[in-house]
Amino acid sequence: MFRMTRQADYGIVLLACFAQREEGDSLNARDLAAEVHLPVPMASKILKALARAGLLASQRGVKGGYRLARRPDEISLAEIIDALEGPIGITDCSSGDHSSCDIAALCAVRGKWQSISGAMREALGSISLASMAGPPEPGPAAAAGRRPLPSAPARGKRARKEGSP
């Protein structure tokens, strides 16, 4: 199963909080942690990593905190995941680290993994923080142009009257 880490997931959740606010609003780690129900140390660690990567700007002092360094529509999921997990790749060698594989030079599928990893990076790069922070999109049935399943039939006298000829 392919999964991103909780840290990356929580990082996207934290950044979405900024994206849902007015541009330039500053938030501190304690308030953000409370808002998304995370422990303060975990939120602080993630916010610091996002600031080091240039996705957040930090300000010290009484009115200090963090704010987005760019507009939400200019920040991609690929950048966020890169900042928190490192290069995106299915395998170590497909993300550029050939030293961890003893058979990289002989591997018959390495090029395929690199293509798949590239497609993942491209897909994640095309999704903005703004779209993640926006309203939920319709489910798969609506996206495919199908109508949702009908609800269960009503019960009781009123239902029988409405259903009678």
C-alpha cells in the first residue's frame, strides 16, 4: 500500500487552515494545533519544516506566528510533500537515491519506476493548496455523471397514501 506519512497529511491540514483565511493572516503553533486537534509539539515541528522549505514565513514576537509565504494557488501538494518527506518516489532509486539499492545498475524495471514516480510528482504538482482547502468536490458518482442511488422507500401511512394510485 502506498501512503504518505502522517506528518505530510497533517502538514497539508495545517496549511489548509492558512489557505482558508485572509491573505497575510498570521497564526501561532498553539492556536493552529488546537484548531486541528494536534499536539503542539507535532504542529510546531511541521510548521518549522514548512518554514525552512519556504512555504511559510515566520515572525517572532508577541504578535508572531506563521503565514503563507505565497498564495495558496501557487503552492502544490508536491512541494508540501517534498518539504516534509523528501523527494516523491515509489522506490528509493526512482526518487534519485541510487546508493540504497545494490542492483540499481542491473535493474530491468528501474526506468518504469522512474516513469511512475514522475507521473505521481506531476499529478501532485497539479493540485494546489487552494483546491485542497476549498469545498469538498462531489463524490465519484457525480463526477462520472451518474445520479446517486435513490434513498430507501418511506414507511408508514403517509408513504402508502403517496404511493397509492
